[in-house]
Amino acid sequence: MLETINRLILPQVSSTFAADVDGLFTFINVASAIILLGITVAIIYFSVKYKRKSEDDVTPVIRYNTTLELTWTIIPLILILIVFAWGFRGHIDMRTPPSNAYEVYVTANSFFWQFTYPNGVQTTDELYVPAGRPVKLIMQSRDVIHSFFVPDFRVKQDVLPGRYTTAWFQTLGTGEHVIFCTEYCGSGHSDMDGMVYAIEPEEFDAWLREQKELSEQELPLAVLGQNLYQQQGCAGCHSLDGNVVIGPSFQGLYMDERQGADGSSRVADEDYLRESINNPGEFITSGFNNIMPGYSYLSEDQVSAIIEFIKEQQ
Ligand SMILES: [Cu+2]
């Protein structure tokens, strides 16, 4: 029956340590329920049994009861030690990736996840992993604190700027699992989700090779720009169809006259676009907040490619 309740209230069990985490969770819940029930029954029983029955019914003064004192010290102590030992063992397991784990670098950005595989392939908001193999994530943030959470794996780890944190997991099979950011990181926080795709190891190797080949192809500048628009998370804030998401749409942006929040105005030529990408705080478009992360780490060629892509959005 506990198993049935757990399946109703908990996410699916999809990593090697998920079952153990659920076991401890169930233990704590059941122990708490038993104690709650015991105390409730005792309160009701005592309030009936010791109800004042007559005027001269006087409560005896009891100062100490060794048996009782020991009982209610030792039982909770044992329970807490069990929770501690169980939790500590699970914690060590979760903190120690096997040395043969497959490594993926994770960069959190406001408000998207970038994954970099050992051969240089990059994906955004989609993490592909070989099913049934240990995978270690080496994570950092480009801006503020984010937190990487995959409920199905019971894996949650803060991701900090200027410092690596790690997490690891091994899936029980193939499947798709949602990633959430669980550190409130700004106005796009609720959109900062992604997917883990656990696929057969052979399929994964093929996928990785294919992505590598695709990334090595000589693409037209605007197509390269379109890929960057997806990979760098611009798509999360800038639409191509005129709709305002978090930032202004790219539709019709090129050569448009832009009004700044400070009352000035500028024409959105190449120079303006380049500055907006590298140093967005320099000119804030009227009606918007200064929340765009800076992309000064992009190469000149990458910036040119994006500009070429924006120019096509007429
Ligand atoms: Cu976040």
C-alpha cells in the first residue's frame, strides 16, 4: 500500500538512487504518522481518564519518572540515528560519482541550460545521456545562482557563478525526464526548464557523432546565426514573429529606430546590434528591463552570424 501511495505522490523512479531516497522519505513519513497517532490517542485517553470528577479531586504532584524519561529520549534518539545513518549513506553515494562516469559540462544562464559534451558538441535545454551509464555533470553559472533539478532522478544541486559544483546520476533505462531550475533566478525563472533524454548507448554515440559532423559543416552565416539564436537562449526572450516575450521581437528590428529608456534614440544598424549583444546594459530599449545577460564571450564571427540572422527577420 505504501508503494501505491508513493507512486501517487512522488515522481517516477528513474535513477539508481531514487528508490533509496523514497525509502527514507517513506520511513520518515510512517514514523511521524505513528508518533502523531500515538500522541493523539494518548491525549484523548488521558483527558477522559483524568477528567476532574468531583470538587476535591486533586492532581498528585509527580516530579520525575525515570522509565518515562528514558523511553521518550531513547526512542526518538534511535529514530534520529536511523534517519542520520540512512541519509548519510545516501548522501555519500550521491556525492561520489564513479570514476568511469561520462562527463558533461553544464552552464546555467538566465534563463536556459547549456550542455557541452566531451567532443565539443553543445546543446541547449536538452541533455542527451547514455541510458544505464553513470553521468557526471560539472556545472557552473554564467550569471546568478541557479539550481539543477531532475525530479525523476531525485537529483538537485545548486549551480553557482565562478565555481564548479557537480552532480551525477545513472538512469534505470531509456526515457525522457524534465529538468527544472529550483533557485529563483529572475523574471524568466519559471521558463528555465529542459529535458533529459536517456537513450541507448549506441544510439547516443551515433547522435554525438552526427551532432559533431553537423557543427563542423560550413554553414551560411545566417544559418549559423539561427543555430546560435537557439543555442544561446536568445529564443527564450526574443521572438521572430513580432510578439514580445521577455525582450523585443527580432521581427523588423534591423534598421528600425529604437527608443531608449533614457529618452535617446538609435537606429538598429549592425553596430547597434553588436553592442546590444555584447553589452546590453549600454542602451535599454524603452518599455523593457535591463535583464538581458551580456554575451561578450561570443566570438566576433558568432556575433556577425547572429546579426546576419537578425537582418533576415523583416
Ligand atoms: Cu535559474
